Amino acid sequence: MADVCTQGMDTGFVTLGYAKVALLGVVQGITELLPISSTAHMRLVPAVLGWQDPGSAFSAAMQLAALAAVVSYFWKDVRHLGENTLKAIARRQFHDRHLRFSTWIILATIPIGIAGLLLAPLLNTCGSPLRSVSVIGWACVAMALLLGIAEVLARHQRLIDNASFVDAMLIGIAQVGALIPGVSRSGSTLTAALALGFKRDEAARLSFLLGLPAIALAGMKEMWELYKIHLDAYGWSILILGLIVASISAFFAIWGLMRVLQQFSTWPFVVYRFVLGIVMLVGVAMGWLV
């Protein structure tokens, strides 16, 4: 399908209508927070069904659905951290561990913030080469291998309470990889946290908490860009439906992920994304994916 451009932005989701966007919202919500790449699924599912590619603007705006799901699922952690950080600031207790961790979250967001601004013209433009199926396929395979290596070599012992500034910054740097379609923010940060020795469920929890600012900023930036190009009421209504559906499905995706990591390992995700990447690459080679 051809790209649908509005003042240079890829807004293919507008042509899909409510029912198709609702279905893609379910797919986006589930895959956004699992380490299996939502972008890969947003390219593969429409291609298999013969639908228009919803575009990079849709995927970026769906970050707000991920934000809602993460905040609601980890609400106890978010509220506890926020309340204690504010109390520490009010009391000028600058060595408080909650204030320190909140500061680390902000600092860990800087690398992806800078990289995102620099790459925005390439990432969000119509026909971006980074959204090609072959690039996404290779990224899926590469991250599957890295996650598998981390699963094998990691100690799986550390708790989030033992996290350090260096841990936060290394995971923040790993988060930059998520700008490459197919890598997955959840995949890159979870891999980094596992490699640093955190228990599987603690690694996921740390990954999500550190990613909150990046997820929020990415979503709000895309909404602002859509506002600037004067997306019409019909387009907004379709996007809002997608956000609602994606928020609900993303919440259950986190619930499922945490239980898998508590009881098993990341191997189901390693195998899945490796097979997904191979399928995409074979599809390109055979000519039925473009």
C-alpha cells in the first residue's frame, strides 16, 4: 500500500476506518509493551490483511496508550515514588532514595530524547527507509539473539531497590535502540536490565518505570505534530478509538508479561521474535512483503 501523507506525515490510519483501527489498536496495545516489537506487527498485520499501513504517526501516538497502561498497572509504585519524591524535595532531603531514583529516571531519558529529536525527520517522514520490512525483520532477529544471550548469561538475582545510577543510565542508553523500528523499547531495556543481573520480573518493572518519561514525551510530541498538521475531527476520532482499545489491551499485556517472567523466562519472546523476523525477511525475499 502507498504511504498516506499529510504535510509530510504518514497518517495512513485515517483511511482505515474505525473497525480496522480498533483491531490494530488491540495488536498495538499487546505488542507495544511486550519485548516483541509493535512496529513489526503494525507493518506485518496490515500487509497480510491487505490493509493500508497505519503509519509511524499512529504507532508514536499509541505511546499514550502504553503510558496509561503502565501507570495504571504500576500505580502503587508510581504513586509511592511520586509522593516520597515531593516530600523529600519539600524537606530538602536531597539524599533521599526516592528523590535520587526519580532524578535517575529523568537523566536516563536524556539519551533517547536527544536521539529522538535528531532522528525525528527520518523516523516520521512518509516512506522512511527505517520502516522498511527488511530493516524491521533484521532488527527483530538481532534483538532476539541479544535477549537470548542476556537470558543465558544473566545472574537473575538483583532487585530494583539495589539499582544504581550506572544501571539507570545504561538502561537509558539501551532505550535509544528503540528508535530503530523492530528493536522494541521493552525489548532493548529488558535486555539491558537482564544483562545487569536483575531478576526477570524486577528487570521488567525497572524497564517500565525508567521508560515512563520517554513514553509520555513520544506520545505527546506526536499528538502535537498531528495537531500542527490540522488533523480533522474524523482523524482524531479514529485515533482516540485506537488509543482506548490499545490502553485496555496494553494493560492485560503487562499483566501477562509479569506472570510469564515471574514463573518462566524470556525464551518464549526470544523464539517468537526470532521467527517473526525470519518470516518478515523471507516475505521480502519472496516478494509478498514490501
